[in-house]
Amino acid sequence: MRQEHLTGSREVEKLADLFALDQDIFAVPADASTTVTMTMLGGKVVHGQLPGE
């Protein structure tokens, strides 16, 4: 795909795919229910919203 100029490291002007959860999954039991509160694909929010917006 040759997108090294857009992805692959954390740098200004590069795109990000990430998600935010409603709790720390390392601090709750493995069977606890967790909700995705925000998802970003290609540097754009596609579900939820950024904190403070």
C-alpha cells in the first residue's frame, strides 16, 4: 500500500486508528462489561466524540 508517509508512527500529520473505553480494562475483572466511547479511523472520529466536545 505504500502509506509510510501517512501511517506507521506517531508523528504530526500522520493518521491514527484508535478507540477509547469507558473504564480501565486492566483494573476491572475480565468478565466486566466495557463500552467503546469513541473510535477514530484515519485520524477522524467515526463513533462518539472527542472529550470536551
